[in-house]
Amino acid sequence: MSTQPGEYYTPDRWQNWLDRIDEEDVDPDDDDSAQLLWNMQDDTAIAVAKVLTDYDEGTLDEETALGELEEMREVVLAEPAFDDEGKLMLVDSVQTSLVCVFYAAEEYILGGVVDEGEFHDYLHAAADAEADDDLDAALSYCVQAGTLVIDGAEFDPAVAEELDPGLTVQWVNGLDSLQNAMRDPEVVEEDEDE
């Protein structure tokens, strides 16, 4: 079975999540709301994982895989049309986490897996770079850590609790979703025809 371009993640699929957030009374301190945001993030990570798996299996060539990721990224990272500032901030936090997922996937396809160092080495380098206000370097370290995750490296997401709150923690949250998606790409599938 071949997957047609755009079938990995459609704009409608992302819009369904946005509609749910728009319609519901979302409170990040509420377990149900937090779960909704996690599911939204996981669902995107699952689509990324499917592109990566099909690329690894030779179903997609490099150009097609990168095109799929780019289309997905444009949909997911676009600013939603919410009037509610609180909801915009919540979606922004999901989008921020997913930035690292998309870049790690692209880096994996273009450059493969980083060839030295452990996940935690890159994580702490990212935290140090963020502390020095070098956000580009911090993201780069997280992206390199992400290639290790795609290659099967595992990490305990609780490691993020050791870090100061900030972008690195959000990027690690995204990598946690990617880690789960690479292990089991069917976790939060919507009822759609494959």
C-alpha cells in the first residue's frame, strides 16, 4: 500500500485539534486539558514517525520525505486564529515542543544520526547554551539528541525536571512524544482511513 502525498498529516487533522481547544474550556492545570494538549502533540509526532519509518524502509525517497515534513510543519506551526490569548499560549507551547521534532526528523533524513555523544550530553549542552542565551545552539543540540531518539536511543522524560524551565524543556517534551511515536506509531490515531 502506498501513501499518497499529504496523507501522513492533513490540515483537517490539525484543525480538528484546534477546534477542540477552541470549543472546550481549556485549563492547563486540569488533567483533561493537559491530556488534550499531549494528545495533540503526540498525534503530530506519530505522523512524523510514520514518515521516518517509511523513509527508512525505502517507501519514501529523501526528497518526498522532506516534502512531507515541510508540508506538515507549515500546517502545524501556523498561528491559529484564536481570540483567546490563553488558548493561543497553550497551542504555542505545543508548537514549540514540535519545532524540535520536525528539525530532528529533517536532520536525520539529511545527515543521519549524530555519530558521537549520548542523549544526556546533548541535553545538558542545550541547557547550558540556553542559559547563555544562545538559543540557536540550544536547539541544534536538541535536534542532534533527536536524531539519537529516532535511531532508537531512549531517555527518561523526567530528565527534563532537572533543567531550568525554558525552551530546552519544551523541546525535550517534543522529543518524548517522538520517542513514544517511534516505539508505537498507533497511540492516538484518529478514526481515519489509512
